[in-house]
Amino acid sequence: MTKFSMKSVFVGAALVIGSLGVAQVSMASNAGGEHKMEHRNWSFNGMFGTYDVEAMQRGYQIYREVCSSCHALDHMSFRHLGDKGAPFYSSEYPNPNDNPVVKAFAKDWMVPDIDQDSGDVIERPGIPADKFPQIYPNSIAAAASNGGAVPPDLSVITKARTGGADYVYAILTGYHEAPHDFHLSEGMNYNVAFAGNQIAMAAPLSDGLVEYATRTVPGEHGGEPHVITPPEATVDQMASDIVQFLTWAGDPKMQARKNLGFATFLFLFIFSLLLFLTYKQVWKDVEH
């Protein structure tokens, strides 16, 4: 009877996972051959990966100031921004509906509603319980405003595209001048990471497009507060920040799931060890 060691099982699993990862970081380009996407070392990768909170906060700023003119967050409500593990979670406000930062963000949006007296459709400032509003009333209006292309929902974009975070980053940083021998269709833009190298969306990011806010945080143990200077708003930095935010939007419970998974693995390992020791003790005097 063939015996398999735990080492061989783990090695086999690693090879399978590794092959899947390699498959995800490449994409075919109809015009430029095969384009290899850069596989970046994101903070949320791996078994113990976590989201970068400050990057997520900057990413939300980019979404609000840049992306929200065309792209919706269909599966998100404002209160999700204040959930545990979210960009603006505060232990002081475990209920995100009470979080003043979340309230301020929601109030910054106008959401559709029905007047309770007349029944007319109105707009009012948002509250944390509201969903992020639609950018366009329907897909026809969205296509008409974007050269025939309907901007995709960003709340699940990293889950809906092969390559995930690497793909979104590659698209955002993949805009270049088209080669002289490349035929670029009218109204299209050259992007080395997009299939066919032609994309309807114009380059959304440019150096210095947003102004990251300088934050003052209280000192530890009652010490003097100190100022955190934000990074320079380069295309690369903004692309990384928005990817952090959108990855969280598509998988907001990732950290809790990883913590539970590790705890479960540890429990099963200890349980298996105890079973093995019990087996050895019970059957130690029995020849078999």
C-alpha cells in the first residue's frame, strides 16, 4: 500500500496553487502578442495578508474625485466604509451608522428618494444606510455618455477580471502613445494591458491629479500628536491606492476569513495530533 507523507501533500498543493497564480498573471493581447502583467507584491496577498488602511483611504479619495464620474459601486452602501476591517473603521464607533467620518462621506453624495408628501422623485444628501447611487439612470445613458461603452461596476471589478488586482493596476498604468504602425480606431485609446490594445476609457490618472491630505494623529501614551505626510500622487501611487480600495470593496471580509481559516487549520492540526497520540496509547500493547 502506497504511503503519502504530509510533506508530499503540502508540496503538491503548493504546486497547484502556484500554477493557478502563474495562469492569472498573463493575458493575451490580440494586437501586441502576449502581454505579461506584473505580479505585484500586494499587502493583501498570502495567508497572512492584510489591507493597507491608509492606502484604502487614499483609494476612496481617488474613487470619489476621479472614478465616480463614470463608475458606480453597485454592491456597496456608505456604512460599509465604517465596518470592521474597512478603510474608515473606528473602534469608538462599532456601529458604522454612528461614525462621523462615514456620515460626512454619505452627506457628500446626493441620492434619489421619494417625497413622502407629493410622491415626487427628489434628491437628498445621503446617510450611512444608503447605497452608493447609480451614476447613470440606465445602460443606454451610460453608453451614450462614454462613446458606446458602458463603464463597469467597480465594487467587484477585481473579482470579475482575470488577474484581479494586477489586472486593474496594469490597465490604470498601461496607457502609452500608440506605435506609429498601430491603427488606433477613432475614439479609442492605446493601452498595452487591454486586449487588442484599444480601450474606450481615456487615461483616468495623471501625476498630481489629486491632492492627498496631510493627517495629524494623536501621539502614543498621551504624547505629542504628529503629522503624517502623504506620498506623492504619482500615477503609480494612485493606481496602487485605488486597487487597495477596490480589492477591499470586492472582498471586505478577507481578513476575517483568513483569521478564521488559520484558526481552523491550527485546531485541526492539534486535533489530529491528539487523535494520533490517543491511538498510539490505546493500541500500544496490541500487535498489529
